[in-house]
Amino acid sequence: MIRIGFFILITALLVTCTVWFANNPGNMTIVWLGYRFDGSIGMVALGLLALTALLVVLWRCWSAIANSPSWLGRILGSRRRKKGQQALTMGLLELASGDVRQALKHTRAVDRYLEDDTLTRLLTAQAAELDGDNNAAKRQFEAMLEKPDSAFFGLRGLLQLSLKTDDRSAALDYAERAHRLRPRNPAVLVTLFDLLLGAKRWDRALTLLVDAQKANVFNEDELTRRRALLITAKAEDAITDGENTEAIKLLRKALNARPDFIGAAVLLAKLYANNNQAAKARDVVLQSWRTSPSAALGSIYVNSLDGDALAKVKAVEKLIATNPDHIESQLLIAEAALAADLWGMARGNLEKAIANKAQARHYRLLSDLEFREKKDAAKARELLVKASHANPDPGWRCGACGAETDKWAVTCPSCHSFGSIDWRAPLRVHNDTPASKQTAPKQPAAIKQDSAIIENAPPTDTADTKTKDSQPAA
């Protein structure tokens, strides 16, 4: 619409000028270099317009001729870039296929056509690394540090090489430098976090969680869990150094960040119990029992109680009231009732627990109950046999390697995984093959019976024939 209006305006202006020159023709005389020219004003204006158009055309032609080298250079450069990109693609494909020799051949083509040593060094380094020549790869990655545009990729390559050779000190340095260049790179953040955990630099790992939150590397739940674990790790170091007051502050902070963190709750309750602060230890267990009951917390609670067995039953009832339907609550009150000779309460809670999820510890307690209440040794033995086939008892186990420990710790003592220990039952492999389809065990070559060894006999008729033949003639 604007273009149409502009065209109409120009047309109207030209028509107006033409009409004006027609109504006012006028005359003009030009004398120059002995020549005389007589004409109207309109013809002079038209001649000037034609001369201007001719000059514009001549200028365009001159510009095209003058710029032809750069234009030709752009055409040739486009062809070179196309060949270089093709060589780069083929080099990456050869690397993926594992052909190092062909990858290096394409690398030289990339260097010749693209004239960018960053790509050449990167391809050369990856080819050398694939060929097992880590020293050559390291030289190429270090050369990439000289340019700001390629420094990050050089650091990433050096970081991977250090991890490959298990040089964790150098890897931590490269990861820190790469993080400074790109603070929100997810791969660098995760690698740096793991290296800081291995070096037990808890404070630096806590500050790194801020960058991880900005980069959306972990969700909110995972961020909270890792923050609580790091604070608890600092508390463990404080306990080792004998700074119990500082450890208590840190564990309180960890539980405020993550109320269902059973590891911090167990450590804090044990600290209070060891410092003869039984009431505070029970308060910690009461708060944690609402969200994460466990036998470890229950043991600390019962051991902190004073008085006779009936008083302990009442105190345990107060504890489990916050989470009465949990299997740990049923087990804890059953143990307390069994110690107080309250057979009915013990049996009722054990039966509830077994109906929920039968575990070996429930059958062992039920066996103890049968023997103590009814003096039924046969029934007690039968229940112990059931315990050997029931689900195994939970305990402090590592979710990464499955190792069992006697206490909770931030780092697994077996595989050194961070935050992998939890109160859990071990994995159990079940044999789902029906009994009818199971292969019967092979009969041994000789069976001992009544102090005599009977060899596996062939079919009956053959055996009888051999027996008769072996008898002496009458």
C-alpha cells in the first residue's frame, strides 16, 4: 500500500513538471568553445536527465569490473569451503568407524581448504587419542589453549585425557578452568562436581550447586538432596575432629534442608545420645519417624529410654503414633511388647507386619514368641526355617555396589560412591522356573546304603542276567 502511494506521488510530480514546462517553454542559448546551442528549457532538462542516466550506467559497469577479483575470490572461496566441510564430515565419519589413518588424511584436507587450525587440531587430537597416542593428543589440545575461541574445547580434551589416565588432580584443575570459561556447561558441571566430591572439597561443591541450579543440571529435589549430603559430609569431618558442637549445627542444617534425610537424623541422634542428651536424641527420632522410620532410629530411641519394660512399651507407643501403619513401627512395638511379655500385643503386630511384607526378622521374632509363650520348640524351628526363605532384612546398603555396612556414611567404603548408602533390603534373585519343569538332579554314580555301595544299575532284566551269570554253579 505504501509503495502504491509512493508511485502515485512520483507520477503526479512528473506530470506536474511536464505540464509546467509545456506551459512555460522558455528558451536557452548556450555558447561554449565556439559552439552555440539554442533550445527550450524542457529539452535542456531532458538532456541533463539522459546524461545522468548514462553516467550511472557507466559507474555501475566500472564498479563491476573493479570488484571482479573479490567476486571471483568469493566464488572460489565458496568452493574451497565446500570441499573443506566435506573433508571435515568424512574425517568425523572415519573417526567414528575407527579408521585413524583415513581420518588423518581427511584432516590434512581440512587444513588445506578451510585454513582453520582449530578444526585440524581437534580432529588430529581425537584421531591420536583413538590410536592410543595420548601424548600426541595432549599436545594438540594444549595448542588449542592459545586461542580464546578454542580454549574451552582444548580444556575439555585435556580433562577427558586426565580422567582416562586417572590423574584426578590434573583433571580437577582442567575442570575448574573449563568451568570458568563456560559456567553453565552441564557436562563440565557434573564432572567438576564429581571430582570435588572425590577430593572432599565440600565447600567448593556447595558453591558449585548454585551454578548447577542456574544451568538446570539437577531438579529441585536432587539439588536439595545433594546440598543436605554435602552439609552432612562436613558434619562427619567435624565429628572426626572432635568438634561435636559444630557437627550438631551442621546436622540440624541438613535436616532443615531435607527433613526425611535418615542418615543425618541417625548421626544427630547418636551424637545427642553419646553426649548424655537422651531427651534431644528422642526428639530427633520422633521428628524423623514421621517421614522415614527405620530400625536404626528405633534402636537409638529404645536404648535412650529409662525404666522397666512396660514403661518402654508406652514410650514406643508414643513414637509409632506418628506413623502407626509403617512396617518399622509394627516391628518396633512388637519387640518392645515381647520384652515386656505382652504376648498378645507382640503377636498382633508381628502378624500385621508379616501380612504387609514378610521378612526374616519377623519370623525370627515370631519364633522367639512361640518358644517363650507356648514352649513350642517344634513350631519355633518351623518359623526359623521360614525365616531362612523369607525376604532378607533391611540394613545400611550401598545402592551402587550393594555392599552392606554397619553404619551410615556419606561415601560408600567399598565403591566410594557419594550418597549411595541408604536403609534398604538387598536385591534378591528369585527362581521363577516351575517345579514341574525343573531338571531333576543327576543320580550319583554310587549310592551309599546300609554301609554298602550300590553302583548305578542298568535296566532290571540286564542286571538280573548278570547276577545269575555271576552266581557259582551248584
